[in-house]
Amino acid sequence: MIYFQSLTQSDLAELLLPLSDEHRGPERAMKQARYRAKMIYHWVYQRFVTEWDEMSDLSKSTREWLKANVQIFRLEDRMNRQALDGTHKFLWELPDQKTIESVIIPAALQEKDIIEPEDKTAPRVNGSQVARNAELYRQGKRFSGRLAPDKDLTSDHWTRLTACISSQVGCAMACKFCLTGVQGLDRHLQTHEIVTQVYELRRLAPITNIVFMGMGEPLHNFDNVVKACKIMLDGDGLNFSKRKVTISTSGLVPAIIELGKQVDVSLAISLNGSNDEQRSAIMPVNKKWNIESLMKACREYPLGSHRRITFEYVMLKDFNDSLEDAARVAQLTRGIPSKINLIPFNEHPAAPYKRPTDETVRKFQEYLMDRHIVATVRISRGRDILAACGQLRSIFGTARGSDKHKDWKPLTVVASDESTADVSTA
């Protein structure tokens, strides 16, 4: 049995070719097969029909052949939770009983707490809510920030709905600060398992963006990720804009170069260190492909008009959060159309690192912005539902390294109106 979500539209046309009328010649037969493939793509990806018999404009013989040979894959929802801020996390169970995570991250226009400079000479930072978020988290409270006025993900309140998806079961990169890195790699996800995460989420909400920032290193699973991206970008399928699909990588340099040749998507680099000694200490991949080779690949990556590479920088207290680090980051990224996304560390028991103070984060950001570098601070979302990568999977014992969370206890939820509630692990 072939999984439908593993097929590009051209793959499907080739598969359907034997069903075409060959007496009219090979060209007309292929044209007919392509037309049928387009119809089926519309039925599945745009109308969300999952039963072949419901595809009424296909011939009965075609439907019977599809039922016998092609299966529309579905993921089993092992668990899902929605946070007070609207973030919705899913734990999916695969046919081999392994589990992966996906998250819907909603954003409203008015939710920006730290914003980019209005002009290049006077950077502006509005950090009052960010400071409060940091303080509440230091007090051991899982949620802070704005209560979602409408947690319905189909509401007009949301201007962007981002699907954060996984590319592997676990991860082999072993980054010291990453919970999924503690879990190790079980296996690569197949193309249909990647595509179906987006498919399932889009059945629930009008997803606008996709980021490969869930479990796994996308470029370690290169072929399946690239093929999945092609299906996501297909105008007759999931129909995402190339600007709305982002692949994040820890820095597999040869794969970055090849990615730019094979598919046109946005690129994010998990930098996390300002020099090789620092980066190698927390990211083993840097010992094979150092910062110099990584930056060279970024400079050669094909970027369209008005597009930038995002450099993600996880800030670890007293490790990579000094102004000297900020100066080195500014120097490293000079000449690359880019923005810096600063990510204060989301603490978990499996890592010894701590979150830097909010003042440290603000000074780091201001240093970059004063030098006309676009720098944003990522606000942690869905803390009350364990939305960070690998957390839900570990808490419920479905991953190696789950014992690292055996002492986790539900923490107080605090919303911006100062109301409190308990988070249940049930």
C-alpha cells in the first residue's frame, strides 16, 4: 500500500498513468493522468476528503484502483492541549507506537511585546510585558502573558497561525540545551508522516505558516523533508507560499548548500554561540562544520528579493549572553541579509543551563539594534502545556530520557489579569 501524502503531484500522475487510455497516444495518456492527479490533490488537500468513494468526479474504476493501492494516511491524536495564550500542542502516535509533536502557535497583530526599530537610528523596545513574563517564570509559574480573548483557532482574532512540525522521532544532534537532543534519534520521519502533520493541523485551523522547528534536525532527514516541502508548496495541494515555509537547521553545511538548489524555502540557522569554542561546547555539529564554514554557506544561500536568513540564538545565562558575545554575533552576520531571533532559554531538568535575566536579554538586543541589526526576542508560548520541543513527549514517558522529567510537577498558571489556576498533568 502506498501512502498518498508521500506522493508529489507528478509522482501521483505517474502512478495513475496505466489507468489512462493509451490508445490515444502516450502524450494524451499522460495529460489525462496529470489531470486526474490534480483532481485528487484538490479533493484531499483542499477539500479534506479522506474517502475515495466521496470523490464523485472520479470514475468508479479509478476509485476502486485507489482503494486497492493508495491509502490516505492519518495520524492518531494521542493527546492534545491548548494553552491560555491559544497555543495548541499535539502528541501524535505513529503506526509503530513512536510519538512525535506538533504545535499550532497563534499570533495576533497586537501581541508584539518586543518590536523591531521604527527607523535605523532610534531603536525602540517595549519590554514591560517581557520583563513580567521573565519574573513570573523565575517564580516557578508556567504561564505568563496575555490571555487569548478567543481560543478558537478559526477566529478572526488571529493574524497568523504557525504550524511547528517535527522531521524526526528524536534527534541525533545532541545539542546540550535541547530536550529532544537528550532523547536521541529513534528514526527519520517518512515524507507522509511530515506532510500529514500539516494536513491534520490544517483540518483544524487555517494554518498560514510552517516552521520545521519541532523534533529533529530537518536537514539530517534531507530527502523526506525536501519532498514534503514540495508537496506543501504545490498550488494544487497545501498551497503554501515559499516565504511561509521555514526550515531550521543546526548547521549541516553540505545540506544547506544542496537545499538552496532543490527547493525554495526560507532558512533559519540555530547559531547559539558567538565563537567556535562556545558553540562546539553546546552543539557537537560545530566540531564538523565550524562557524566559518556555516557563515560561508549562508552567504551563498540563494535568497529572493526582500528575504532574509533568520539566525536563532538561544541565550544561556553567563555562557553566551554578554555584550562581547553580541559584538561577535554582529560581526559574524555582517553582510548577510538576516535578522537575529534571541531566545531566552526555556529551562528544563535535562539541562544545567539557566535563563538569563530580562535586563541581560534587553541589553543584548539593544546592542544589535543600535548597529542597525534587526533583532527580536522570542516570547515563550504555551508554557502551561509543555509546548517546548520534546517536553510533552518526555513527560508522558514516550521518549528515551523521559526519566529526566520524573520530578516535574504541575505549576501555577498566571495570566495577565493576575488570576491563577492549576495545570493538571492528566
